[in-house]
Amino acid sequence: MDYSKESQDRMKKIQDLKDAGVICYANNYTGKIDIAEIRARSEKDDQGGYIRDIENLQAGWAIAEFQTAGRIISHKSHGKLAFAKIRDNTWDIQVCFMRDLIKFNTGRKVVESITIAGEEKSAYKIAEKFCQVGDYIWVKWDLFETKHGELTLFVDELQILSKAVRPLPEKWHGIKDQEAIYRQRYLDLIMNQESYDRFDFRSQFIKSVREFYWQHNFTEIETPILWNSASGAAAQPFVTHHNDFDDEFFLRIAPEIGLKMATVWRFERVFEMGKNFRNEWSDPSHMQEFSVFEHYAAYWNFEDNMKFTENMFDYIFDSLQLDRKREIIDKDGNAKVVDFTTPWAKIDYIAGVKKESGIDISLYGTGDEEKLRADIKAAWYNWEWIDIQGTTTMIDYLYKKVLRPWITGPAFVYNYPKTMQPLARQSDDNENIVEQFQLVLNGWEVLKAYSELVDPKIQKENFDAQSWALEAWDEEATSGDDDFVLAMEYGMPCQSGWGMWIDRIVSLLSGQENLRDVVLFPLMKSNTNESKQQKTQLAVSILNNGANLEAWQKLNTIAHLSASFAARGGKKLFEMDSATTADGEIIPMNIQHAIMIKQANSNSQLQELYVIAKNGWLEVVPFTREMLETSDDRLVCKNTEGKRLEDVEYLWILVFGDKKHVEKLTKDLELYS
């Protein structure tokens, strides 16, 4: 670590103090009075308030004794007087040290002077030269008011509690660099009162929500962070390996599965505050690790949860004394006044999307991907990744493009298509929609709730339908969970669940545009200049074992695919191009073009693999019967033009890309022999 000249000087002072027997880092300190309380007491003193005449204190006469501790945020000396300002978590106060009237507590005993490097230093000299900005100190005695009217604690005893090695940044100006603020939030809190107040508000908000739950007979429980399946919501998970179990586990996408399983018996109202993890993109409105409140209440439906939500926000605004009308900044940085006075508006999801786009999303289910994709594009809407998304994800993206940005709110958006939520209960009146709502504030979704699906048969069918999207590389599709279905088969009460994104609602209520401004220590990229290793790539060649090829035809096919793979530019299986011997000879790494060879059972199986790989960000090269029969490209094209895709005979395909994806696609195929 690098140290400035000032830091090196501070380290020398620390060592000198230690050598003189001073405890520079105290074990503890008891008896502290908060600075805010000292200020309050000074105004209520029975003897007329704090002493205004410093001469009485200089003469050693005091009528009260105060002691407190805090960090030095400023320091200056004027001959026989030195002044410092200290800060604790409640307020600031000025302290005054006077030559010949101050004693120094070394942490072992109280002295008037100590010997440092062979030279005697008075207690005043310690206060003047060895107490620096950033240090924590303990002080005690009585109050007076300076001629400028500033309340000041006249110190007759001082102790160092913790010495700072590094100086505070930009005295009185705080930290301006945004990345430095996120990486070193503690400095931002020291120098920026607004930041401290914001995180205090977050704490009070969380406290208020918990109090509301307790008042309504909810039990707070904890569910696992590591889970066997990536279920609970439609999102790409983080995957980690459990060394002892030798198995892959997922960081939870949501606590939903565990909370609902707890309602199978006795726990009728449960809630949890905790962390969720979604391995998706990062931007000012999204983080891969985020905090939530989530609850489930037996015998409720989604309409009961709507009323509960309004009552909760009434309680929060009353308990925190917040103005019901607040400016909320949208995704484009524009502020609108949102009136939180209840009751709130209700907006039909399906009807709203149809009104804005002309597309009736209730008509599309799993398996209707191509039709929905075509209809969206025909309506002149498009976005990145639309070509590989399943029905659920495309509907969600369409809603976020055409309807959500125009909602000021607070508004409950309800009536969602059945395919959007495999864990929600479908309506008894319309089997194509589920009983779900989201609360939207100026284009932001801040919480979601729905009547829960508790029918194990339908739940299993919904999970199975979602598995098709997963196999087609829609990584935001919901994963199934057999243990959850098993619990449901023992009987799960009718209920409604609800989840609120804490970071987002606190960000909106405190006027922030970036979620990281309300997260104390947001996750940042590693602060290093070292280059990251390339992702491990994998190539798998898959033979159609049902094509009845002769040996020479198989060899010819392999040769063509190998040549095609090796001719690719700019992408390699391995990071290094060559290996070097001890005597300096270079050996090319031919293994960078190695291919694993497997076999499929039929042409239809190979065709299905080809489509999935093509739609999943993987490179895929086919070798068809037409390519085997002639080396003339024009004839290959001519003979292929007369056939439908389903009539083309695939002899072999080669799939290349991210090792995890390729292995998942080909895991059930046997090695070719």
C-alpha cells in the first residue's frame, strides 16, 4: 500500500506515542454522552444554562461535568489555546484545550506530561500536535460560549481512542468522484451529512416496515440463500459449487419457495427481509444483489394485499412524518410529483398493453414465441435479444416499452397473462390471466404481489412449460422445483404473496437516480489492472447416428467440420497460442481447435439441437446430405432450395461457444464410438 508523506508522519507519531506508553487504540470507553444530548442539556440547566464566562473555567470552577467522544473533523491552535471540532453520530461540538489546564489520559493513567523520543511533552502539546483530524478522542468537563456565540466544551482531560493513519479527503468539501464514493463509502459518510441522513432514512424505513408487520401478526423467518433450484422468479441465477456435497447450488433469485413452504403448517403470516441475487445486467436501476421484503398471508388474495399495501404506506408516511406529495425521478431523470394519498389507481395490464401497442398479449402462450415475435416486429417494436426470448420474457419487455413508462402512479397494475407468472393463481373468471399486481411509481416497479397458486398439479405443469424456454436458452425463464411441488402436495392454504424492492423504494423516496446511492457498500468491479482470463470455450461435434453413413462418409464429414471450425478467426478455445520449452523452443497449441465428438439418434433430434443452439448465442455449423454428395456450392444451394427445413437431412452439426452452455445443450448425448 502507498502512503503519503503526511501518512508516514502520522505513523511516526503513533509509534512515538506507543513507545511512550500511550494506548493509541483503546479497548473500550464507557460513559459517553451523545453530543446532541449535551447541547440539549446546556439549554435546560437549572442554574441558568451553560457557563458563558470562560474565566470561571480557567480558574478551575465548573458547575457541571460532561464527557463525550467523537472524531476530530477540524483542528487549529492559537498560542496557549487550541480548538477542535468533534463529531459523533448525533451532532458536532467545538472543544477547547488550554495550556496548563489540561491533563492527558494515556489509557493507563492520567498525567500532565509524557516523555516522547527523550523530550518531555505536556498534555497540551499532545492535544495540539499529536491529536489530528480523523482521530477519535474522549474529552470531558464543562461548557461555555465563545465571543462568537459558539457552544464549546472546555476540556480538562483528554484521551486518544483511535489514531487515524490517513488524513480525511478534501477538508470541508467531501468526495466528488462517484466511484470513490461507492468504494469508500465511509469517507463519504464522514464528509457528507446528506449521505449519512440518507442511510439513516433507509434504516428508519426498514424499521417502520418491520413494525407494521409485527402489528399485523406476521412472523419474521429466514429462508436459505443457497437453493437446489433457480426458482422463485424469472431471472438468470448465480451458480456456485458446494465442495462438500460436490453439487451445484444457486444463490436464491427470491425467497418465495421457502416462505410458501413454511405456510404448509402453522405459519399463517410470514415475512422476511433479505438479499436476492440475479445474474443480469448492471445499470443505475439494476443490481445483481439487492434487498427485499417479502411476505405471505394465508387466506388472503391479491386484492387483500392491495389494501394491505395502501395501509402499510400510510403507516410508513405517518411514522416517518413524510409529505404525501413527493418528487419521484423516472428512468430518464425527469421528476414528477407523485401523490401517495390513498386509495391508489388501478390499471389493467392486458388492456393497457393492447391500447398502446395493438397487441392482445392474453392470446399468446408457451410455444407461441415465433408468432408473438413476428407480431411485435410488425407493430414496429424491437429490442436486443428479442430473437431468442420466450413468450413470457417478450411480453414483459413489450409492457416495459409501451405502458410502464407512462404511469405516474402510485398505481396498481393488475390482470397479467397466465404465462407471465408460473407461481401465481389463475383467475376463476378468466383462465388466461393470473391474479397479480405491481405497484408502479413514475415508471418504476417497486413491489409485486399475487394470489398464490397452491394446486400442485397445475404448478407442476407450469414448471414443465417453463423448462422448454430454459432449454431454448431464455435464461430469464423460471426453473422448476420438485421439492416445492412435493410440499404443496401435502396441502398448502390459499394465500397471497408480496415482495418489495427495498433499494428501489428508498431510492425513489430519497430522490436518488442510482440504486447504489442507497446501498452502503455496493458491489463494484475489482479495482485492479490485471487482465481477466477469457471464458472457457467448448466445441462439440454431433453425428446423426441414424443417417447410416459409411466410414469414409463419417471421416469426410468430420474433416469438413474441423476445417470450418479451425478457419474461424478471433475466437479460441484456450487463452494461450503456444507453449515454450525450458530451452526457449515454441510449440504451437494445436489443442485450441480440439473438438469433442458425440452422437444423436435421429435427424429430428439433430435439427432440434441446431435450432436451440442457433437461438442461444452459440456458433453452429451444419453438414447436410447435400454437402456430402457434392463439393459444388452452387449445386448444394440448388438442391437445398427445393426442400423445407424439416426435410433437410443433417448428418452432423458442430456447436461452439461458452463451455457452460454447450455442456448443458449436449449433456445427454453419448460420446461417438
